[in-house]
Amino acid sequence: MTAGDRMALSPAVSGGRRREQRAWYFYDWANSAFSTTIAGVLFAPYLITVAEKAAVADRIDVLGLSIAPGALPSFVVTASTILSAVLLPLLGAVADRTSRKKDLLAGFAWAGAGAASLLFFVQGDDWQVGVVSFIVANLFFGAAAVFNDAILCLVADPGERDRVSSRGWAFGYAGGGLLLAANFVLVNYSASFGMSEALAVRVSMLSAAVWWAGFTFVPFLGLRNHPPRGVVAEGGGYLSRSFGQLWATLRSLRSYPVALTFLLAYLFFNDGIQTVIASASIFGVQELGFETGTVLATYLLVQFVAVVGAVLFGRAAGRFGAKPVILAGLGIWMLIVTAALFLPKQQLAPFLLLAAAIGVVLGGTQALARSYFSLLIPAGKEAEFFSFYHAMERGTSWFGTLVFGLVYQLTDSYRPAIFALIVFFAVGGAILLRVDTARGIREAGNRAASVH
């Protein structure tokens, strides 16, 4: 297929749709503050420090289980994502029946930001407040993402989605990186601001919550609510109709075997990606012996490299197709976790090289997975299918963090724990190889966009 042919499949973007796309980009800009400053860098090491103060014989009691403080963040993410697995599919069924998707996107985002702001009050040995606040914030983060990704299908035609999705991720990494840069200065030079490092960390997490809430106003004001399309006719009240649509979708999933195969692949390789993201700061501080400020600066490098990586992956998908580019990214992820096994302690140059490699593939693989899956979704069920997608992203990624936590619990080392994630990338890639893109697009009744 020539470039001209591909462009013919994607009509010119109208002024109104382009404005909505620009507003949509800013939700990635907004929510990246939580995923970088809090979930990616500061929460896990800080929670470990707080839990260590409450530990007896290097263990704390969590619902009757004896847990090492170093494993606590992994198990917290596990609990949060299991809850998401239960709740997000129902939320998707509700979302497809309403025209108020952008209102619900903003509502869940603001609720999540409110929960995240409570992390400011976690101090001393009060790790329980941190655990509950993070679980709630992470749950609302996933809920808002269901609506955000469903809106992608409403503001971008199939031929635009790789580009729009990649730009959204690039905006996200740029926004998250900008705030992270400010927080790096605050944490690394906390004494100059008259703060302890612990207070600087708490203020930084609060700033991420405020950033998330504040910039969510841009999509809230810039997007418009689109009427629902093609919903299943069900009797009863609003909630019962939503349950009816969810049940109808569950029954009809066998009619979309390619979408199901992709979801299975995504379950595995996204487990690996999410666990690397959630555990990178722990690995840098606890295993490699770097200061929190150094790890924060390294994560900042990842953010800005990821901006370039997301754009480059989007362009590569336009030339080679999304699926081959995702597979190439998974190969790089396998090399990354293998290199982490041998990374020397307190050697900054190798650590920075590994971080740069993560940045190249981080945004690209996630952005293309989102736009690729959108091609396999039948019209009118965008939110519901993306709720299953996020059940894989946030609701079943508990398996990766569980494996990471268990391997650490057994070995007292984060090196074998992070290397164990290679299995997720290998299995996910093997399943993705079996996905027939053209067939999946036909099954969903969509129009082919470009090479995929």
C-alpha cells in the first residue's frame, strides 16, 4: 500500500475534531503526574521507609500475613489492580450507555487526585494510610482511563489513531517530566528549601495530585459529549440496562476472537511493562544503592526520552504497521530486564543507559497497543471494550507485581525479581504473533486504516 493510498483512507481532520484531539492530549499531560511522580518514583520507596519504622523483625502484619517492608508496594499494587479487574468492565458497560463520557472522565480523575492528595499526610510509621490512599487513587486512575481511551475512538478516525494516541503519550511524558523536574529539585535540594527529605517527598506527591486535578480542566472544557452509538437495547433502569449490555458483550466476545487474542497478549506483555514501571525506583534505591534524588533524576531522563520514543514509534507504525513495531519493542524490553540482572551497583553510567533504553520503548509500546486495539473494537462498544483492555492493564497486572514481590520475598534480591519479568514479554510477544490484524478489523466491522 502506498503512502497516497494510506492517506486516502484517512480523511482530512476537521477543525472541530482537531481541537478536540488537542484537548484530549492534555488528559495524558494531566494524569502522567500521578503515574510518574507518585506511582513511578516516590510512593514505593517512601512507603517502604514508613513501613520499616513499623516493622518487627523486618516484617509487618498485613491482614494476618507477615510481609517484608520491601515487598509491600508490590502487594499494594496487586490489591489495587485486582479490584480494578472486578469493577472496570462494569464501568465500561455504563460508559457506553451515556453521552457524558468527558464528564465522567473528569469526575473520576478529580476523585483520584483527591485520594492521591491524602498521601501528603502519610508520615511516621502510619503506612496503612498510604496503602489505602494509593489503592483508591490507582483505582480511580484506571476508571478515568477507560473513558479517556473510549473518547479516542470518538475524536480520531481509524487512520489517525496511531498518530493521535502516540502524541497523547508524548504529551503525557512531557507533562509528567516537567513536574518531575521540579520535584527533583525540591527533593534533591530539600535542605535549601528548609525541608527534610521526607517532607519534600510528601509535598512532591501533593503537587502531582494538584497537577492531575488542575490540568483535567483542559479536556473537561475542550471536549464535547458525543451521543452513545449502537448500544444494546435492554429493559429496566439505567444500572440494570448497563448490566444487560455487559452480559451481552461477554456473550458476544466469542464473535471477536482476534480482539480476545490481542487482550491475552496484552495481559502478559503489559504485566511486564507495568511491573518495571512500578518497581524501577525500588530497584534503583534498594538494589543499586542510589539516593532518591538520583533515581528521580534518572526517571526524569526516562520521561523526556519517552517523548521522543512515542513519536518515533508512531511514525514507524505509519510505515511498517503497529503490530511489527510493538513486537520489536517487546524484544527490546527483554534485553532491558536481562541487562538489569547484571547492572553494577552505584555505577551511574550503565544505569542511565538502561534508563534511556526504557524511555525509547516505554511510551511507544503503550501508545501503539492502545491505537491498535481500537481497530478491533466494534462501534458503540468502545468504552466497554476498553474497560476489558484496562482490566488487563490495571486489573490483571497484579500477576507481574505478585511475581516480582514473591521472587524478592524468596531471594531477598531485586535482580532475579526483575529478570523474572522476561517471561511476560516473551509469552506476550508469542501470542501477539498469532493476531491476524486484517481479520480482526473485519470482525469488528471497521474500516481498514493503514498497514498494521
